[in-house]
Amino acid sequence: MSEEKEVETTGHQWDDDEGYPLKEYNNPLPRWWLYSFYGTIVWAVIYWIFYPAWPLVTDYTRGLLGWSMHRQLDEELAQARALQKPLNDRLEKMGLAEITHDPSMLQYAVAGGKSIFGDNCAPCHGNGGTGSRSGGFPVLVDDDWLISGTIEGIADTITHGHVAMMPAHQKEYGGSFDAKQVDDLTQFVLFLSGQGSNKEAQARGAALFKGEAGCRNCHGDLGKGSAKDTLDGAPMEKSIGAPNLTDAIWLYGGDEATVRQSIAKGRSGRMPAWGPGSEGTNHKLTPLAIKQVAVYVHSLGGGQ
Ligand code: HEC
Ligand code: HEC
């Protein structure tokens, strides 16, 4: 006990009943702690003077520097826009084909187009244009085109949209053929894509397809679709957008039941129009955005 060094006390002391008074020691805080503490107070006051700090009833103290997160964001966005402006101006003046021949502009347009696609087109066409199997939304990464796979054709489809007109053929649904004839047509479509084996039904279906039912007027002499096929040897009207029935790529499905349903009830896939001033859409894209997204779609692999 005697080696205990003298400790500073506050002078306050409690009663000692058993000869050991309870004293209140005064242990000073370590210097470094104390000075850091004062430092934080000084820093708080400086911060308060220069930066937004205290809430007031309807406003807040704004600080001498006038800094705000919103302003910082606005400035950063303005900087980004200023950097993009010369590129966008160039892109605006370039023709679509010209862009595909300029590697750096192509890269810029594809990057912009990809994000436009993600925001507007992916809900129907799937991420990266891989399509959605059942809804009649075409895959955009293959070289099978309903309307056109040229870069100009793609830009045109995006600008004006496209409504498919595949009429109903069975009487119950407004067509002019009975169920048996629809069965025959179904067998012929299955034959076109290398399926089915009922030769007689296929032959009857083929006659209807080429004659009375008028399928060939839209799907072409060989059923290869309006984008590729011919009608009596002449190229077809591309805007029909009738699909190739001879490949294994289907909008709705190539199994017997689905093909039959397409023929019996008809189909009317609808691609919205995106160009300014076009009717039937509330998502308008600027001509520049359409250019970028057309370049992107064309770059996906199947562009012609
Ligand atoms: C509401 C769903 C929907 C949205 C959104 C949509 N599309 Fe489509 N798109 C379709 C459908 C359905 C078709 C097929 C139309 C037809 O059969 O005539 C189509 C067809 C197309 C075609 C023609 C393909 C071909 O084979 O000729 C292109 C190109 C295309 N879309 C690009 C786009 C782009 C780019 C966007 C975004 C700006 C977009 N689509 C947004 C539904 C959509
Ligand atoms: C007026 C033009 C037109 C006529 C006539 C027509 N089609 Fe179509 N057909 C289309 C179009 C356009 C589509 C694409 C529908 C869509 O995108 O929603 C289509 C789609 C189809 C499909 C679905 C293909 C798929 O990929 O899922 C089948 C099957 C089909 N037609 C068969 C026929 C048969 C058989 C006939 C004759 C009985 C016929 N079509 C007559 C325009 C036509």
C-alpha cells in the first residue's frame, strides 16, 4: 500500500465506516484523446460554416460553399453529356451503312443501342434479343427475318412498327374452312418443316395452301416467308412480314397443336412504333436513339 503513488482526487470523499474512505479520483484524460476531441469540435464548426448542416423548420443551413449532392450530380451529368455531344453530333450526320464501316463509331453506337434496347425492347425480345419462346416475339439474334434484316430495314421496322396480319381460317373463328381442311393445312405446314407423315392429308393441304386458302400470297410459293420467298418468281412485298414455315424457327411453336391454332384462329403479333410522331406508342425514341438501337440489333449476329 505504501508504494502506491499519490493520486489526485477531486476532494470529494464518502464516509468511511471501516477506516477506508471512498475517494473520488481525478484521472485526467490522455492528452491525445483530449486534443482529438477538441479537434472534432473545431472541425464540426468549420464544416457547419462551409457545408449544408443543420435542419431548420422549412429549410436548412446551406453553408458558404453552396455545395449540394444534387448540384454535384447535375454537374457530373452535364460533363458526361458534353463529352458525348461531339460523338452524338457525328452519329446524327452519318448514314446507317456508314456507321457500320467506322469501327469506333460502330462501337459507340452499339454501346448506346444496347442500353436503349435493355430499357425498351428487352421486355418483349428478351435480353440481348434472344426472344421469348411463346409470345410471338421474334428472336433478333438469328438470320431469320420476318420483315427485313438489312440495317435500313431494321431501322424502318423500329420507326414505324409492324402489325402482323395472319388471318383466321377456321369457320368458327371467322375463316372460311372447316376443321378437316384446317387439319390438312396443318399437315402440310408440318411437312414443310420436315415433320408429319400423313401423305394424303399433306397433298390436300398443299393444294389448299397454293390455291383456295391463299397462304402462298403471304408465305410465298415455297412457304419460305415474305422476306425471302417469291410469288410466281417475283420478289414479295416485305411489309407482309409472313414468317418462313420451312425452317425450325417458330414464333409461336412448330408442334401440331400450335401450328393448328395459328392457322385456325390467326395471329397478330404487334411490334410497337418508336419513331417520333408515329401513332400507337407512348414510348418515343429520338431518331438518334433509333439509329443506335438499329445498329445494335443489326450487330447481334443476323444482320444482312
Ligand atoms: C410489346 C412488345 C414489343 C416491344 C416492346 C418491342 N417489340 Fe419488336 N417486335 C415485337 C413483335 C410482336 C414483333 C413481330 C411483329 C410481327 O410479327 O409483325 C417484333 C418485331 C421486331 C423486329 C422485326 C424482326 C424481323 O424479323 O423482321 C425488329 C427489328 C424489332 N422488333 C426490334 C425491336 C426494337 C429495337 C425494340 C425496342 C426499341 C422493340 N422491337 C420493341 C414486339 C415488341
Ligand atoms: C395476309 C397474309 C397471310 C396469309 C394469307 C397467311 N398468313 Fe400465315 N402468317 C402471316 C403472318 C404475318 C404471320 C406472323 C404472325 C405474327 O407474327 O403474329 C403468319 C404466321 C403463320 C404461322 C405461325 C408461324 C410461327 O412461326 O409460329 C403459321 C403456321 C402460318 N402463318 C400458316 C399459314 C397458313 C397455313 C396459311 C394459309 C391457310 C396462312 N398462314 C395464311 C401472314 C399470312
